[in-house]
Amino acid sequence: MNEAALPRSRGRRIFAGVAFLVALAILLSLGTWQARRLVWKEALIAEIEARRHAAPTPLGEIEAMALQGGDVDYRTTTATGLFQHDKERHFFATHDGQSGFYVYTPLQLDDGRFLFVNRGFVPYERKEPGTRLAGQIAAGPVTVNGLARAKLPEKPSSLVPDNDPAKNIFYWKDLDAMAATVDLPADKVLPFFVDADATPNPGGLPIGAVTQVDLPNNHLQYAVTWYGLAAALTAVAGTMWWRNRRGG
């Protein structure tokens, strides 16, 4: 090798070394980030499971948490009141592969306020209450057991369609709009929902216990992937270095 080529060769080796270190740092940081996400996700899943199996939290405590910006999701609770079936709202959803709606019905409590209860799923063709009269419980107060769900402050994504109150079809759970479209004063509506449990309704509809709590947890797989790529990169770089050294 001539003397003029030596600096170029040395420069290429320095560049390759820096590129290797940068790539390795990125891969290791991504693996570490996913490992931390794994710890966070496992703690979140454990917390949700604990809430779902805990003793019911009084509505007043959940309301106080919600008003203070606390996390009320998946807390078990109980409410007693009168269903206002003429004011039910319909949230477009799927259940067991079938299209239809979740039925959100205001439950009037003893103090005159209202709690929107997700009574469960009805098939698309059973949207109108007249097609499922057996399930429109009317004989006095009822007690609902279920899970509290937080009120959404805004549409969760621009990909979600806008709600269509005129057709009573909601694509995201806008509690304020649900209340306003059935003339319920905002100050009379509790600032959260309750998803009813699997207690059967007359006539079989709505189908309760539709809360989805299956949180995806693929962070271990992602962490192993990034760390594996870091190990493979190191092995390749080490092999190249060894060959270059032997070749002089």
C-alpha cells in the first residue's frame, strides 16, 4: 500500500468504528427503552387486575377522583337508580366479531343526578329500543354493578369519525355530547361512565361485561429483538476487525 493510501484507509476505519458505536448505542437504547416499558406495562396490568377484583368503590369517591384528574378506570363500583330508557345513546362497536352498538343509558340516582351506564352490546339490527323491549327494564329501581370508565376529554384520534348525534351514533365516548343531546344538565351528570357487568338482562339484550381490558404487552419481544440486533452487529464488527487485523 502506498503512503497516500494510508490516511484514506485509516479514515475509513475511523468512520466505520464511529458508525458502529453510534448504531450500537441506538440499538442498546431502544432495547433498554422497551425493557423499561415492559416494567411499566406489567405494573399497569397488575394495577388493573387489582382494581377489577377489589371491593366496590363508592360513586362519591370515584367522582372526587375524576374531578381531581385521578385515574378512575376499571374501579369496581355499584349504583342504584332508575334507567331513563328514552334517553339511551348508541356507541358503534363490535362484539365477538359482530357489528352493533353499546347501549349507554342514563341511570337516575336517588339524589336526582345521572350516571351513564354502558349496559352492553346489541346487534346492529337491534339498535332501536322497540326491537328489544324485554330488555328495557322499567319496574322500579335497579342496581348496577360494573367498572368505572373515565370521561374522554377529546376525540382520541383524527382517524376516528365524528359523532353523529342526529342519528344517535357515537364513534367516541363524548359524555358531554351524550348528555346534551338528551337534555340532561351538565352539572347533573357524573363525570365518568360505568360499564355494567355480566348480569343478564331480560330478553338477553343488551349483553353486558363488554369492557376490554386485554392490554397488549409485546415489550419483552421488542427488547429481545433490539438487544439481539446489537449482539449481531457486534459479532459482525468483531469478525471484520479480526479479518482486517490478520490481513495486515
